[in-house]
Amino acid sequence: MAHASLEPVSQRERAKAERRARIVAAAAGLLREFGFDGVSMAQIAERAEVSEKTLYNLFATKAAIFRQVFDEDLAAYERALARRGAGAGLDRLFSAIEAAAAFYRRDPKLYRAMARISGGGDEGLNTAISEPRRAFWRGLIAACVETQSLRKDTNIALVSSAVSQLFGGAFYEWAAGAISAERLAQEATFGAASLLLPHASEKAARALQRRMRAAQDALAAGAGKMRRSADGSVHPQRP
């Protein structure tokens, strides 16, 4: 009898979860098309093929839906990073930069819309976007300390905040169309390595210096392409 009474509940929960997933997917699609301010609850309900009553029962506000969109985006990014198999410590940190740039290349409309939200005036949504990502960078820096890539006396909160802000600056440059995702990755790599170098162990310092030289060479090569573009020999394109 107990098993029979539980089965309908399970079916209801599965149906509820499926409707929530449709709503989140619909909201993400509309965000790409119209931006946050251009999306209404009615549009989301129509795209997700649910009633507005159902929509409000599952998500009280539009902001609540988009918090779920951003949470699922971060979870997908972390799964993609895990599949790269970079391990822990510095390798994982720099792999995280490369993985982020790859996400931006694949889905620029979503991330440019996200940049407009996080740079706007909705404090609740700003926090929904920024806080989990700051925590992500704190975790990466803490892992670098644990693996002894960074010294034990490293101020994890301060260093992770600096790296997060540096990456955020490159992200907003990319979102504004000032740089490509490739250049974002190189600038963020050079900047993060520069910030971490004073805190690094001797062995890790050598690895950071190699990364800095490689990023600097890539950025210089990109600047050369820009100069050639100005001469008219190739189409203008900032890397």
C-alpha cells in the first residue's frame, strides 16, 4: 500500500520537474533574442507551453526564473571543465579560463545578455550572477594553495577577488565587442599569472612565467594582425 501511494507523487514530481526545465530553457532562449528587459512572464509561459498560473506557481518572479538559468549555466560550465581533465591547482585554473572563452564563443548572445544584467541596476540578479562565480574562483585559488602551487600564507579571499575582478574586466570588454574570446583568454591568462606570481612556489613560479610568455607572444601576434589589417592587406579583425 505504501508503494502504491508513493507512485503518483513521484509522477507528479517528474511532471513538475519537466515543466520547470521547459520554463528555464524557454527563458534562456528568450534572453538570447530579446535581453532580460525585453522578456515578459507571458512570453516565457507561451514559449514553455505552460499557463501563466503554472508559471507563477513554479517561479514567483521573472528574476527567480533567470536565477535558475544562471545557476544551470554555471553547473554546465563546471561539468565541461571537469571533462577537460585538468586536475587541480594552476592547471585547472588556467583551463577554467580557456573553458569560459570557449563557452562565450559558442553562445555569445546568452553571455552578452548576462553581461548587461550583471552590469545593470537589479541588485538581486547581480548577486545571483556574481556570487556563485566569485565562490568558484575562491575554490580554484584555495585548491592552488592546497596543492602547494601557491604558498600557505596566500590570502585566498584577497587573491581570488583580484583574479575574479580581472577576469570580469576582460569579460565585459568581450561583451562590449572590444576583444574576441581568444584575446580574452590570453589577456586573462597573462593577468592571472601576473597576479599569482608573487604568491607562487618556486616550481609554480616557473610555470607561471612560461604561461605569461606564451600569452604575451600570442597577444603580440594578434597586435601584428591588427597592424596588417590597417594596411589593407587583410580584413580588419581584432583577435
